[in-house]
Amino acid sequence: MARQVLLIEDEPNIIEAISFILSRDGWSVATHANGETALDAVERHAPDALVLDVMLPGRSGYEILQHLRATPDTADLPAL
């Protein structure tokens, strides 16, 4: 079973490039493009790792990461 990564990014070209690289390395890639609903996406996908953009519409990557670190279920989720 492939490792699951969630890519939260709003730029289509960056999504395509990062998804290609991660898929080529054996990752199963899910994507999400809105900071406001990003926490729901993390809960829904339950990824093994997270690639998180800083500048997102609705909510910054820093705010999302701060919330993830303060939540016991996601406090140890590897994030870039």
C-alpha cells in the first residue's frame, strides 16, 4: 500500500510538479487548495505526511500548522 501524502497548495503548476515527483517516488497524493477547509481535508484523508503551502486563500499555512500541532491526533503529523 502506497504512503499517503496530502498536498495543500493553491497554485496549479506547483500542484502538478510536486504531485508528479511524489507519485514517481511511490506516494499516493491527494490535493487540496483552500486554507479555510484544509483542516477538514487533513481529517478526511488522514495522510502519512503533509506538504503545506504558507500563503493559501482563507487561512495561512502557519495557522493550519499551529492548529494541527495543538490537536493530539495530528500533533506528530510530519509536515513540510
